[in-house]
Amino acid sequence: MSTPITITFWGVRGSHPVPGAGTVHFGGNTSCVEVNAGGRTIILDAGTGIIELGRSLASRARQSGTPIEAAILFSHFHHDHVQGFPFFTPAYFPTARLNLIGSEAFNHNVEAVLSGNQTPPVFPVRLQEMGAGKAVYTIQEGDTILLGGVVGIVGRQKRSEPSADEVRIRTYRSYAHPGGVMVYRIEYKGRAVVYATDTEGYVGTDRRLVAFAEGADLLIHDAQYTEEHYRGERAGFPATQGFGHSTPVMACEVAAAANVKQLVLFHHNPAYDDAMIRAMETQASRLFPNTSAAYEGLTITLDAVDTRRRSQELATV
């Protein structure tokens, strides 16, 4: 059986990196997830996890003799989602091609944000001086990103049937985080992965997110705070309601309501050590059994399914 979608976690923390003895198991790098769908490389966010991913891609390229091509999708532009890009090795390879994709925020698109982050004296190498070929795409909520022979953006008013080997990425903009954040749904050959980081739950569950994630094989969901921390009931930690992040309970509620197959807790609090995250994982698995907490190096593979059978499955949920 073929394995068309592989998901690998390279950075799983929120806010800022946290190296040290207390984060050895889950890791201390900030947000970065690699999705390989039908041989195409999709990178979700460019936190410090993208640095090691870049080294891995470079090694793979040397072994295969194939130039690097990747689509980097930004959920938003907070530091923990862009801070690794200046150290992303493939961005310096003249043979590499990078498709940089994200929405505007405060009148800044992907190119403007990355350029600002790499303007002296903040960083010595400007974005334009990085050798890779770069194409920038600005998307809006409801757009669909098509990855085939080339990258295409289909507006919400247009619909087309995917070709046999095409990757389709749907988009949804959440406003449950300061400045807003893009949620992505990657679909390929009957499987679906939803990436919903930096989003906060609502009373009665985020119904728009539930609809967007309906029937997904894998939901990657923000779970930065314990319930006690979120409510301000944990000694030494302030209440975080309105900060734009969820608890494991919120993530489980979305997973259950959306009938997803598997839930991965993501964007771990930098103040939490491995023991705290294990405890959160254990508690969440009681609410939604097929739950795990993301850790650096975690790889999940989704096998292909018959698309007609998959359509019948979704029609019955």
C-alpha cells in the first residue's frame, strides 16, 4: 500500500525556544511541521524547528541529486513562526525553489515581514540576498492552494476537481488569536491533515473550525495551556483567557465534534517541562483516546485510501 502523506514535527513549542534538560523528550524548538504529500514538500511555519529541517532537506538533496523545492505556509507572522527562516539552509542554495505562502496582516505580506526580519542591523543577510529562487503568494480566507506541476491559487468562488496527483490545501482564517491566523487543511488522495495552531477555543467549541476539520485523518491543534493556567488558578501563572491559545480540553472538544481520526497537541508552553506535557497528554487521551502530544521527530504516516470509499465515509459522519 502506498504512503502518500507523511507528517514530521521539527518544532513543537510556542512563544520562544527552550533548550535544556527539562525539554529533552518533547523538544525546545518553535513551530515547524513538514508534510510530504506525493513527493511534494510542504512546510508549515518557520520557527526554529525549520533550521534542522533545512539541514535534513539539504542532506536528502545531496543523496538524491534533486534540487530542493518546497512550499512554506505561514499561519501568521509572530516571532515563533518566522524566526528560523534566516537560518534555513536551502534558502541560500541557488538551485532551490521556495514558494512562500501566507495572508496579509496589518498590511504586511510574507515578503514584507521576512524582509523586515532580515534588514540590518537586525540581521546581516537581506532576504533578497538569499540565493534560492523565491515566489511569494498572498492568500485570503477561502482560497485553495493547488500543488501540482506548479503552484496555483483558486479563489473561494471558483471550484475545480483535483487531478489524480494534485495536492489541495484549503484555508480558513481564525480570529481567535491576536491579528488572526490561517488554518490549513492539506488533502491528498483521500486523506486530510488540518493544522490549527495559535487558536483559542470558544464556549460550545469553535464551530467554524469544527466544520473546517470535519472528518480529517489528523488534527494538529494548539494546546498551550493547562485548564488551571488558562483560568488563572495555577500558582505563579497568570490567567491567559484572550491570549489566543487553547487547552487540551478545547482541542479534544474540536476533535470529537469534527469526527477526526487522530489528534496531536501542539504549540507547547515554553514554561512547561516534559513531565507537565506528559500529564496533559494523559489527561487529554481520557477525553479523546487517539491523542498524543507532539514531540520533535514524531512522524505520522497516512496511507492512501480509495477516494470513492472515503467520500462514502464522510457522507455518513
